[in-house]
Amino acid sequence: MTQSIAPRTASHPDVGLSRPRRVLRGVAVLSCVPYLGLKAAWIAGSHLGIPEGSSLLDDRLTMAVINSLSVLLDSAVIVLALVLTRPWGLKVPAWLLAFPVWVATGLLAPIMAGFPAQLVVRAFGGGGAESPGRDAFLEEWVFAVVYSGFILQGLALGGLFVLYARDRWGHLWRGRLWELPVGGVGPAHRALATTAAVLALLPLTLHVLWACGGTAGLSEGRAADRGGDFHVLEAVYVLFLVSAVAGGLLLAFRRGRALPVAVPLGLAWVGSGAVACWGGWLTLASLGGVEDIADRPTPLMNLAYAGQMLVGFLVAAIGVYHLAERSARAARRAA
């Protein structure tokens, strides 16, 4: 254990906390303020950043519920920043910490990858929707402020978690794949990876199709709103689906044996979180009432969301299995 998060004195609670961790914690907390402020204003009834005619104004109750859930999710970033930098955070059970960090990774990673790419596309004139007659969803400045905050949250929280995990669990991802005992991989492990790969075929095919300009399976409203931003987002979904499946297969079948263990673990962690959490979020959003039938998700869209959610959970299970097996093996050697 390093001394960077050693116990603090009563006179100054941050004594012993390294400067990089203090900076990252401050960035993580402060970057939540714009988003939380906007959500609180909307819950209170403000229309700040919401243009007239936006679908967000159609159902005030649903909007209040979704915004309240969003506030809870983003507030968790502040809690995690404290857990990752306080002495008592080292005593938090692994599962109780890993799950919310996995969710945070899954929700933030696609934004961190997609929003800068969308800005590049817009710089070349390709960001607008193909149906300019439809009412705007939010003012453009809202996306810039909120997504910039999300990117800062992801960078800061990711940095804090890597430092924390290195101190507490660094031995679990050291070495290369060829050094892992093959006997630790059972048929169930391979079955999970194979099932995830098969289930990924439908959502992967649909997201590739939509990223390339196809409209099969899209709702009328979604098809009409396609633009550069839409195509980038679909390409991002493809990227994380491939990452999740690749990470699961590498861990289950011990392929790419010269690779550091951290590579497939990282692919499985980030990829599974992204596809599971966004698949779940889009599935949840599709359950809400949409007045315009043209905007309602089609059965194929719902299958894509549900399929990628299942893929994410299956790959996450492979990662959990791997880490638990290495942890138990390390404990036996230390006994």
C-alpha cells in the first residue's frame, strides 16, 4: 500500500493525500456543479436551456422523475471521489465500490469518446439533423456545458480509481495472459464469452447499419433526425460493443497470450459498462410514454438496447470471475 492515502491528522484531514489526488478530487466535484444546477432548476420548473416546443415540456411528471434520477446518478460521482481519496474508503467492500464505478465508467465513456468526435464532425459541417423543421430538444449551449462537465468527471474519476485500484488490487492485473493458469478457466467461463459474442451480433449489425446511413428498424422520428451527431453516436456504440466482446473472449480463451492482462480487463471493464449501462438507460427511456408515435422506439431498436445490455452484463460476469479467481489464488499463496 502506498502512502498517498495514508491516515490524516485531525488538524488537517488531507495531510498525506498526494497533490494529484487532491486536484483530481476537486475537478470531479466541481465538474458536477453545472449539471446538478441545471437539473435542480428543471425539477423546480425552470425552462432554462429548454426551447419552446421541446418534447421535454410534454410530460412534466416524467421529466421530473428522470431529472431526479439523473441528480442521484451524478451526485454519486461526488461520493465516489470521496471514497477514493479518504482513508475509510480502503475499507469499503470491493463489490460496493466496484459496481458504482463500473456504472459511472459505462455512462461516461461513450460521452468522452463521442462528444469530441461530434465536435470534429460539426467543424466540417456534418453535425446538423436532416430535418431542420423539427423543434429543438435543448439549446446547443446546454450540450456543451453538460458534456464538457461529463468529460471532466470521467477523466478525474477514472484517474482516481486507477490510483486507488493500483494501491488496493494492483496484483490482480499484473503480468501477461500467457502467465495465467489455463486450469482457472472453466467451460462456464467460455460459455459466457461465446454467448455474449452471439448476442452481440444483432445490436452490432443494427448499429453498424445505422452508423453507415441505413434506416431499417429505426422509428420515423429517429430516422428523420439523423445527422452527423447520430452517425457518430452509432459508431461509438459499435466501438464499445466490439471492445466488450473482445475483452470477454480474450479473458475466456486466453488469446493474445503476449498481451498484458490489463488490456483485456480494461476492454471488458469499459466495454461492458458502456453497452450495459447505455442499453439499460435507453431501454428505460423507451418505457416512458412518448406522445408522438413517430418517436416511439421500434421493436428492433428495443431488441438492440436489450441485447447490448445483456452482452454488457455477461462480459462483466467474466471479468468478475477472473478477478475473483486471481484474488483467491493470491490469498492461497499468502496463507
